[in-house]
Amino acid sequence: MPRRGLITAATSLAFVFSLMVVVRASLSDPAATRVGSEACKDCHEREFQRFSVSAHGRAERDGASLPESMQCETCHGPGSLHVAADGDEKAPGFDTMHRPDKLAPAAANQICLTCHSTGEQFYWPNGMHARRDVACVQCHSMHASK
């Protein structure tokens, strides 16, 4: 077999093996599901209280202007694996929550833009903040009135 064919075969085999590992890992790990904001309140009471008096918390209570109920998991993702970790930082599910303040600006902004996609935010991809890699959470807070 010529060298080029051997390299192609080895690369293909490595790709298939990697794909098998990823698929197996995803099948063995349970998918996280939503548990509701009350489950978050036990460990994150301060954030829960601050959120409830923020503009987002008031909008959640009003509900009329929201397409769905806005809870902790709307921005942080499904929390069942995190809750099951029961505060154990070494448990596999502990780090499954999204932390917009720890994500790259584009990833953090994508979370915000799932709801904020009209008005000034409608042109976000072409705006100065996006071009300069600025995250919404660098100035705005979900948990506090800022």
C-alpha cells in the first residue's frame, strides 16, 4: 500500500474510533433534564433572591411578555445532573451548568440572544460589541438590577 493510502487509512480509522468513543460516552451518560428553579434555591438562595427582584425575575412573574417561563435553567441549562451531584464538586454532573460569566463572549451572548433578538439586539452580529468580542454579562446581570 502506498504511503498516502496508509496515511488516509490510519486517519479514517482514528476518526471512526474517536466517533465510537464519543457515541459510547453520550449513551452511557444520562441526559440532563429540567428540575425547576426551586431546586436551585436550596444552594443558591442569594442568587435566587436577587433574580426574583431583577427585571428578568419580574418579567418571569408577569409572564405575559415571555414565550415560555423563564427560570434558572433558561440560561444555565438543565440542572438535574448538577442537583444530583449534591454540592460535590468532584461528581461528574456538578460542572454541567452553563456559567455565562465564564464562557467565551460569543457563547455567552448566544444564550442572551435566544430571547433578546429584536430591537437593538436584532443587529447584534453587526454591532460594535460583537465585533469587539464583548459579552452581555460584562455589563449586564441576570441576578441583579444593574
